[in-house]
Amino acid sequence: MYRGNLQNTGVYDTQQPAFHRPEPNWVFTAQDPVTVPPVIHDGVVYFGTSRGCLHAVELRPDGAGSFREKWVHNTEVLSTFRPVSVGDGKVFVTLYLYVCAIDAELGNDSSSFRGRANILSPPTFHDGAVFVGARNLCIARFTERRRSVNRWTFRWDGEIFHNTPLVYDGSVFFVSMTGSVVSLDISNGAELWRRPSSDPSGYYPREPVISDGTLYITWIAQGASNERTCRVLAIDTSDGHSLWTRTLTGTFPTGLAIDDSVVFYGSSDGNLYAIDLGSWNTRWRIPTGGAIYHAPSIVGNNIYFGNDLGMFYAVDKTTGDVIGQIETVDNAPVSTEPAIFNGRVYFGDVGGNFYEWGSPRLLEGILQVGRA
């Protein structure tokens, strides 16, 4: 699933790559920029392009070049930079103001719904329902029938819920474009608590994260003299009260990855940062020379990310030492967060290339394929 779990921590519970060759295992050419981040489910990786094509590539465990394109679905209006969600044999994607369910086996349309308002958030699938945010509405939709029906809806007038809904401890959390938050009972949509934004004029471009019972919201605050400050708000998920607000080092931050009480994020200043959650001191910083626009991902003791110079890195999350790196084709900027599965890492670039890198064992050769 997207970012490794339903809390968006960026931590993947799978095998850690043991080898990092100086070239990818294989490169798949999708022709157009890969802008929809990879999501892996049942050995299939789903990713999309800027022109609306959703690709399903079947991964095979027996070595380099061992994959096949299962299908490609041209939605024409696939929402770029927004992840898909997979469950009940369907791939749920946010198109232009509605959600489409694509048959995961065949790649054709299964069903779609718009709701009573235009749907803006990526979908989150969990336990037979898909959760989405819209203008003034939070929606839970049953998925087991072809013509699905709402499980429940929740209305909060004046709010636009555009971030990926997060699921944690029997609740689903929605964060709006202005930073307001509501926690709802996942079974019936009953309001548990709501928290209006503390900075409604701020810019909230990144996905929220829940880690160890705390919800983290990142935003850009603009001062009286138009200076911009990157901030993080920590909220107790049990009752919505604020724990603290802190400032992020760097210019324009990526989304956060959180593991072992450390916050990892990249910045448009070209650095990857590791910040101790308790002291808020910087544990280490890696300068890469190129802006980092997409959140890092973690598996075991490794952290993975790429920059806009076409460099993709594997780093020891404890020490900050670079343990491997590769270049994209023609140094095309990395354009997605990485996904990790079975000892391998997957990501895309703006040149239309999609990569597999790393292995639990040494692989031979490199394979590049694409569509005519």
C-alpha cells in the first residue's frame, strides 16, 4: 500500500535489500513522466503517468528482468501525484473529481462514484470500504458490490478534504486543505473529535503521518513580511489536543517518514534530514546537490530517496552513510516516492522510466523494455 501502511509513515514491512548494484535491475519505459507513485499489492506494482495511463506490472521473484506488464489502463484524467489504493480485487483511483474502481486482474472499469460532492483526495481502502475526502464531505463507501453504496458520510461545511485518509486504532482521520482535522469512527462515521486549523492561511501540500499515536501535519507558514517557515504540528490522536509545534530545517520540505522516533525528510535545498523526535536535534544531514521533492521510504535500516538531478540513494538510517546510489536514464529527475517489496525498490522519473533496484541477492544484467 501507499507509503507502506495506512498511517503513511513510509516504513515498509518487507525484506530489506542486501545488494545495491551501480545500475538498476530493470527499467520499464512508460513514455510519459511517471507521476503517480508506485503502490504494490499481491506482487503487482501499480503506477501512473502524467497523461493518465495507469500501469500494472507483475513482479516475479526469480531475478533481474523477471516481470511482465499485466495491463495498462488509459484513464485520460488520472490525478497526477496522487496514489492509488488496492483491495477487494479493485484498484481505486481518483480521476477528475470522482473515484474509479478498475478490475485488478483485467484492467477494465469496474465501477465509479462521485458522491454528493466532487472527490478530491486519494482513496484509502480498508476492510471492505474505500475512504475519500471531498469538498465539505468525508465519505466511506462499501466496495463488495459492483454498484457500491455509501457506508456513511460526514459533513463539515467550508472544508476541502484533499489528503489521503489515514486509518489508525479504529478511527479514520481526514485533514483539510487549511489544516483542519477530524477523527471519525471507522465503522459508522460518528465524530470522535474535530480540530479547526491553527493556521488557516498556511499552505498544506504534504500528506499527514500517524506514528505511535501521534498525528503529524506539515505546512508552510507565511509571515507578515512574506517570509516562509516550514512547520510541523503534533496532535494526540486520542482526543485531538496539540502536543507541540516545531520548525523544520530546510526550504520546501517533502512529506515525512517516521521510524524509531526519528523524522526523515528531504528538502528543495538538496538535503535529506534526520531529526530526533524527542530533542528535535539534527542527527545527520546528507547534501545531494539536487532538490528533493518526494518523501523517502524506509525498510529495515535502509532509507531510499531520489533528487531532481536524477540520483537515487540508499542510506544507512542510523549513521546517514550512503551505501549505494544509481543514476536515472539521462539523469531525469526522480518523480515519485519509492515503494519497497521483497528486497527490491521501485520508483519513477520524469523521463517516463520506471525502475527496480536492489536485491536480496546479487542479480546479473540490466533489461530495458517499453511500449512501441
